[in-house]
Amino acid sequence: MNLTQAIGAILSIALKDLRLLVRDKAAAFFTFIFPMLLAVFFGFVFGGGGDGGNLTLGIVDEDRTQGSGQFVQDLEKVAGLGVRRFEAADQAQQAIRRGEVDAAVVLPRGFADSTSSVFSGQGMEIKGYIAPGAGAQAGLLTGKLTELGFRRLMDSFTSPRLLQTQLDRARQQLGQQQDITPQRRGVISSFLDSVQAFSEDMDERDRAEEASTDSGEKATSALGDWTPVRVTLEEVSRQGAGPRSGFEVSFPQGVVWGLMGCTLAFGISLAEERSRGTLLRLTTAPLTRGHILLGKAVGCFVSCTLVQAILIVMALLPPFRVQVTSPVAMVAAVLLCSVGFTGVMMLLAGFAKTETAAQGVGRAVMIVLALVGGGSVPLFILPKIVQTLSGVSPFRWATLLIEGGLWRQFELADMLLPGGIMIGLGVGGFALGAAMFRWQE
């Protein structure tokens, strides 16, 4: 058999499997229609981009002082917050774009000294970055940073020596400020005098807590909208791109469920044809076993590509307003995901020795991988241990690739890791599955 005949035979097998898939109404529904329903449903559920949960935070300590180091340690102790350190702000922003962290915080030079500026009316400044459209995470992070900032300020009241140093520095800064109004200068000066009197009389912890509370109430009422801790979060995006609705989060989830449907449909069909003897009859034709398996793989690849294309086209419709910001990355993501899940299909067919195993174990394993990989619930909501385990799930990397084409605006460097995993899974999965595949039960 020459090359042209081999290609024709492989395509014939692929087309035959696709026709069988379309004729099976239940299989066609769960492969093409069910993922659409999931995408729309979760789009409404996560219309605000999620509602809080665990958060992975990048931290850049440019101050490198004892005070900033203590603040980082405090962040690392916060429940539901996973902290990863970076050397530079651009590294942390790039990690957000790649989906490695949800947000990042930069502690600038002079951060430790900013605790004293609260007494001169300036307040502690905390700057951070957040993934586009992550409104829930932004609120969660702002709350945690504000809490820690106030904690650092209150630590000053428990140390008379530190408090005295900060008051002296605050009076010096207040004298150097030229743009402050006389009324506000008088209010702040009065506040400093009150704190000074308090620090001199601080003998017992109970008296310190009571006096600090009274002074805090006076300062808040006198200074109006002045805030001692200010948290500013900036969205990390390229050319203003970002998910504008929950549908730009839910449609990638719908895509991975569509990929799972294709994988199960073709993996189970291989097991069924083996149990019925169809595969052995095919070997009597002028076809090699490799040609037969390649034909099945091509059919699965086409099916995966088709279901992704349908979902993406549907996402572009006006009711959903999903945007494709990187068409080239989007096309590459679709092809890479199809390759990867074709390998997953072959692995399933190779490991499943019987039709029952393919249907039962295959569905169970794929559903678990989909759930762990963020196929139904965004990863940032899941516990930290699940986020760590999600690295073994192909659904996580497929979701990241699809988001890269939709709103993350992935460049080539951003696609190397998830794309490489998909290619490795496709080639390695097909080779291993084909080697383990049994042609009869």
C-alpha cells in the first residue's frame, strides 16, 4: 500500500467514526450540546468572575528591610493565601498573564518607613496587580492587605520607643509639607500631641488598647475621608484586554468538557469495536494496525477541533460578548488541545482492557481530572492542595491555552509550557496507548 492509499484508508476510518458519532444521539448530545449548556450555565453563575476563595499571590519586596520582611511573613500566614516570591515586578506581572498567580503585591523602597507617614496624614501605600476581570479576587486581596496594614500600624502602639521615633519623623514630615491646608495641619498636629501623651502614659496593655482606640476614633472623625492604609490594585493586561464577563471564564470550561466528551466517545468506541470483533475484521483488509489506530486518532482530532470551534463561534455571539484578542494564539490553542486529548483518548483505549472498564473507569478518571483541572469551578476557588494537584490534569493546561487566545493575549513564550505539555501528551499518549492496546478481549 502506497502513501496515498494509506492516507485514504485512514481518512475513511476517521469519517466512518464521525458518522457513527453523529448518528448516536446521546453521544452527539454529550459531545457537542452538553458543553454549550455548561458554558452558558457557569457563565451566569460566575457572572462576576467568581465569588472569592483561595488566592495565589506573587510578592516583590523592593524595600528589603526588616519591616517589609515581616509584612511578607504575615502574608504567608494568611489562611487561603498562597504566596510566591519574585525578584522584580515585571516577573510577577508576567506570572499573572500566564496564570501562575492570581495577583501580585509590590512593596516599594521605603515601605517600612511608611508606617510613620500615617501620623502626618499620608498613610501606608500598598500597590498590587490583579488579573483582568478578577473582581472577586481583587476584593478579597484588598481586604487582606488592608487588615495586615492596620495590623502593622497597631504594632506601633505596642512599642513606646518605636512609636516615639515615628512621631518625631511624622512631625518632621508635617513641617516639610507645603500643600497641606492650615486646618488639616492643625488637626494632625493635635492628633500627634494626643498620641504623644498616650505613649508617655502607656503603663499597662489594657490602658494602651483603650487609649489607642480613642485616639483612632478622634483621628477618623477629624480627618474625614483620610485612610491610614490605601490599597491600589492595577489590572495586568495587554492593550486593555481582559475578560469582560463570566462567559469569558465559563466558555473555556465548556471547551474542556467538550474535549472530554470527544475523548470518551472515541475511547469507548474502540473498546466496543474490540469486544464486537470489528477491529479484527478490519485487520483482514489491506490495512496495518497502525493505519487503523491512526484513523481513529484522526477522527478524534477532527471531533475535538470541531467541538472547540462550535463553542468559540457561539461565544462570539452578541448575548455572550466573548472576545478573541489573539486569533493566531486561539487557532494554535485549538489545534494543540486537539492533539493533546487525542493522546488522552489513546491512553484510555490502551489502559481499558474491556468495554466495561472503558465506560466506567474512563468516565470516572476523566471527570475527576476535569474537576481538579478547573473544568467546573475556577481554580482560585479550590483549596490550595487541589490547585497544586491540578498540574497533572490536562484540563488545566487546555483551559489556560484557550484563555490565552481569548483574553490573556498569549504570545509564543507564554504558550511554550502548556503547548509543550499538550504535544507531549498527544505524541506520548498515542505511542503508549497504541503499544498497550489489545486487539481482542
